[in-house]
Amino acid sequence: MRTTNPIAALFARSPFKPMQQHMALVNECVGQVGPLFEALMAGDNAERTSITETIFAKESEADTIKNEVRLHLPKSLFMPVDRRDLLEVLEVQDSIADTAQDIAGLLAQREMSVPDDMQDDLRALIARCTDACAQANTIIGELDELVETGFRGPEATRVEEMVTRLNAIETETDELGIALSRKLFLHEDSMSPVSVVFWYRLIQWIGNLADYAEKVGDRLLLLIAR
């Protein structure tokens, strides 16, 4: 009997396809963070609300896939990978979407403004964090090929190189986050203490997008090492 459940259909093709679809949705969530801040800086509340709703909807869709993976991922796989390792990768992926949702939620709940001299630094940080998540998405897209080759050979080497590039991007985001925080602290006298605290939290959360993306790559490296 043919199933009408799209997630079940994905599992029928490959137990790894839903994980890849989950990461693709996570990446789409992160892709909305830049436009969200652009709407904030432009004072376009309607656009900001629309983007926030998009992020929440995609995060919810990703949660549905995550729960389906947890329920249907086989207890034992006749493949060179442990079920628990895959679920760990899934949890880190999910943390990225959760963080994007946290960022959107805070901007929806509290009126924030971006000082002019912070805008370019903020754009640069968001862009590189977005790049990190896109790279993690590309890496997860190689999961099928890694499994087919037993996490060995040229495919494994290629993924290792991709993870190295991801690590380099994440290092850049650390530097950009520090630079933006310094700009923020120059406004301590002109901003309310609460605004400084919330902005510092936002900067940390934006940086966390890249941190979690890097952890996705690191989890794949552990699978290769085993």
C-alpha cells in the first residue's frame, strides 16, 4: 500500500533523506535572518513581521521532521554508522533553527534599533554566519555518499576539506562578533543598560548560528574517524 506520509516516503528511499531535508529547512530559517535585520534597519515593521512568521513556520516544519526521524530511524542500521551518532547530528542541526527562531522572537517582542555605526559590522557577521550554515547544509548533503563509501576514500577526504572550510568561516564569525561587540560597548553611555544587554545577547545568538553549524561538521568528522 502506497503511503501518503511524505516523511515516510523519504525514509522508504533512504533513512538519511529526512535528515538532509531537515538541514535544508534549517538553512532556510537562517537565510531569513539577514532580511529580518534589514527590515529592522529600514523600519519596515510589516516586512519584519512577515519574515518572523516565515522563520517560525520553517522552524515548526523542521521540528516535525526531527520528531519523525526520532520515531522512525531504525534501531539498527546495517551501515557503518551508529543511530545515536545520527541523532546527535540531528540535535545540533535543530539547535541552529531554534537559535534563528530565538533571534526572530526577541526582535518581535522588543523594539530594537541598530546604531548607524553598527550596521555594516552587523551585516558582515550575519553574512558569514549564514555562509557557515550553508556550508553545513552542503556537508549534510554528502551524507548519502559518505554512507555508500563507508565513510572512507575520496568522498571522506572531500568532506573533511569541506569541514575545514567551515571551521575557517566560523573562526571569521568569532572575529566579526568581537568587532561588533566592541562597537556596541561604545554606545554604553547613550543606550539604556537593558538595550545593551539585549544587543549583546543578539550578537551572541547570531554567532551561535555559526557555532552550531561548525558542530554539525565536527560530528561528521567523528563519523569519518570511526
